[in-house]
Amino acid sequence: MTIYQGYDLAALDVQYDIEATVDDLDSYRLEFGALSEQVLGSENIQLDVAYGSAPLQQIDIFPAAPSGDAASPIVVYIHGGYWKVGDKASYRFPAKVFNAEGVTWITMNYRLAPDVTLDDIVDDVRSAISWIYNNATDFKGDRDRIIVAGSSAGGHLTGMIAAQGWQSDYGLPENVIKGITAASGLYDLTPFLHTSQKEYLKLDDASVQRNSPWHNLPRQDLPMQIIWAGKETVEFMRQSQDYAKLCSSAGNLVNTLTYPEHNHFSLAREYTNPESDMVQGVLKLIEAA
């Protein structure tokens, strides 16, 4: 019996078992961890800065080198891990490339399932943005030039940052975010009402509606970069493609990038190359801010 997009339950579970698409998942974690260790000697970095009272409500700040009195634009990165694993420490490494461009790089942690619900996780990342906006001057960041990036579950959370309607609840302007870069994100959570993720995410129809970027679109003037890898599952690629089309049809300026040679996990390597289309796309978002 088909239950979603023509898949039966077994086939749908295969589509969303993204870890099964690679043989050496731990090698990526080790690679990015080692690269991230290399930036810990940067000047003026601030690690494990609290934006809330829970242990995982922390960010790492890698300020750009001071340039007179000018404040630097900010890129905030949200890690993936299917909302249940992952750590900001593995994604410190892009600071090297962005600091060289005069951009402050911030990575964030958030509470994880099953200890909290997806509503709580979305609240965490929005609270982190609020803290960054209100404290940007302390690290010479420009709160009027904040870009948010993320991959996988972090791409989903980036989409929920881009969504309209929540900003005033956190005392923020509607246009607090000036652009997003979301890679291999999960924008419609409907399939997780059926797959193994349902239980630890505590999902029901209402929470899927609340927490799907598909049902919570960005403001029309928000520029977006949507990225996917060619060696992902059909469903992962479709999620990115359909979300990009939906936002474009709603009036957003959407740039799409496809990397046929990458899988879901290797895609982050593009952040090590200052000339990559991914990095250059982020810099263009900053220029337009």
C-alpha cells in the first residue's frame, strides 16, 4: 500500500535512511572535526556562549578580523543530525574561509530529540538568532546583515528561521534575516508521520503543519540559496527541488545549486573552497543585504 509520494512504508523508510547512502559516515565526522580543530587558534573566538539556560543552548563565535570601526556581516550555521545528534564543534571549519572575507562565522547547538520536541528545537534556533541580533555589537557583528545557513535537519531549521510570523514574538524585526543557504534540507515533514523518525520527534498532523517550512513560507523579498547533492536519495533531492520551486512561485529570488559528485555528507566540503559556488553564493547574499 502506498502512503506517500507513491512509496509504501518500507520504500519510504529507505528513502529517508540517508546514513545508509554512504559506507563511511564516521570518516566525514572525523574529517570535519579535524578541520574544525585547525581554526581554534583564531583570535578573539568565543566558544560555548550561552543563549539559554540548557547545556546545549550555546553558540561558538568566530569574529572576523577588525577593520576599523566597521561591523562585520554574520553567517549563522545550523548543524544537521536528524534533530537527534550532531554538534556545532564539527562545523567550525568554514570560519577560515569566511573570516578571510571579513565575515563573522557562528555555529550553534540546540536541544535534541527525544529529550525535547521539534517545537522546542525550532524555539531554540529562533532564540539563538534573537541572542545574536541583540548582542552582535559585543563581537563587532552587524546585526543588520545576518545570513543563516544549515544542512539536512539544519536545512529544515534554516527554513523555519526563514518563515514569516515568529519574529515579533522574539522582539525581532520581520526582516532580521537577510538571506538563507539551505543544503539538503527537509522542508515537508509529512513523510515522518510514517517513518521511524515519528516516535522520537513526537510528531502528529498539527506539529507537522507548525514545523514544516513547506507550510510556513518566507517573506517574499528574502533571497535564498537552495542546494542538494546528486548522490542523495530521490526523496531528499525532491524535497529541495520542490521547496525551491514553491518559494520561487511565491515570489522569492531563489538560486539553486546541484553538486552531482557529492553525497549528503561530503557536500560540506564545499565550505573549504573560497571559490566554490556555495561560498560565493553566501557572499552574494551578504552583498545584497
